[in-house]
Amino acid sequence: NGSELNGRTPHDEPALVQGLLPHLLAMTATPIPRSLALTVYGELDISVLNERPANRLPIKTQIVSPVSAAKIYEQVDKEIATGRQVYVICSLIEENPDNEVKSVQVEYKRLKNSVFGHRKIGLLHGKMKPTEKEQVMQDFKDKKYDILVSTTVVEVGVDVPNATVMIIENADRFGLAQLHQLRGRVGRAEYQSYCYLMMSGTNKPSERLREVEKSNDGFYLAEVDMQLRGPGEIYGRMQSGALNLQIATLADTALISRAQKAAKRFIEHEDIGSYAGLNERVRYYQRLTTLN
């Protein structure tokens, strides 16, 4: 799944640190601001695979306020009645009395004892033993559960084509990239799929949620994420945040792209060694690249 998805970058690879330049292909299905920042900064070329697999329909995403939750549960139950399956995602494992964020353990009991008492419900979280987690996921794939209440452990590497509904509780507490990644657990077959972003309270939805609601395009969401959070450190390990730039901003992708092309033309037609100050600055950034 490539270097970016697991927090590694080309700068982290031993071969590159030693000054070697092997052929390298980094792949990610996750919109990460740093990825886009490095691309427009000129360190990576990007190829976008934006074609949806055959017979796949766009996932219908909807922001849901607490007062509308009951209506959504009715729609979800109808989906289960057709033979489909459902994920319910919570950010916490255990209840925290200091906040109103839902936990998988409490939500599992609530859904099992009231809302979906007539349905088969499974529970999955990171504190379970590996063998237990594998068994729960296998049972879900085998349709022994209609609903799987889980933490974000299902975010990566889970493929259950029959699952068509994703309910994300307290969605306003998740990052844009994580919401998009979680949503990708459904819509993996020819069936129409749905993602419900459940709000924590009565506040207006954030711009982040609005963007996830209106778009399934990961590359577009990566641009939005960079605008909202910042691209992080180019020669560091922060995935987001403000850059120490005095004039330009990497949110201005058009400007950076023009600067990149201008720099390329300059290098092709000029002897950089004849510009002492510029040459020293370039060497400085080359050393930073090697160190990182």
C-alpha cells in the first residue's frame, strides 16, 4: 500500500539515504495532504487512477443530525432486509464519562437491545486478540452478522462486497482522510451503497463533512484537506500544519506549479554554479533531503 499510507516516505528508504536512486512506485488510496504537497513541490510525479471499477456505483453520502437518526435506522433496516450488511463505526472502545463520544461497547449494547434487536450484531475493536478479530471478520464475511459495530480497525484491508452501509458515529471528530478511507469499506460491489455521517450534536456541519458528503473523489478531497489543514513539513515528518514559508503558500497549487516549471527551465539553460548564493541554497536543501 505504499509509503504514504503507512507513514513512510521516499526520504525514509535506506537506499535513498545512501544516495542511490532506485525506481520507486509509492501507492496510496488515502487522500493525504503531504502527498499533494510533495507532488506540486516537484519531488513526485503523480498518476491518477480515477476510473471506477466496472458496475460500481458512487457511494451516496449524507450528513445526519441526531434528530434524524431514527429515520436513518429505518432505511438501514430496509437495506438489511434485502440481504445487505452494515458497518457502524465508533472512535472509542470504552465509554468516557467526560464526553459524549459514542464507544463501540456502549453502542453495541444499545443497538442490540433496542434499535436492531431483531438483527444479528457483531463487535470488533483493537483490544481483542488477533484470533478473535479474525474470527469476527470472517463471520461478518460469511453473513453471520447483519451489523458489525467496530472501531477504525476496519479502515484498511477489509473487503466485504456485501456490506453496503457505513454509519460513522460522531463523524465530526474524524479527519477528512479517515472519513474517506472508512467510506471506502462499502461500495465494493455492484450494489448501491450508503455512508451516513452522524453528527455529535446540533451544531452546523463542518466544511470538512460537507466536502465528504458532496464528493467521492479522493484526489479532490486531498486538495480540500490541504486547503483546510495545510500540507505539513516538506522536509520533515509532520503530516499537516502550517509551512514556514514567508511569501507563498502551498495551498496555491497553481503558483507552485508555475514556479516548478520556471525552475526546471532555469536549470536546463543556466549554469547554476555561476550563481553562488543560489547554488549554496540548493545544496542546503539537498542536504536536508538526504538527512530526512
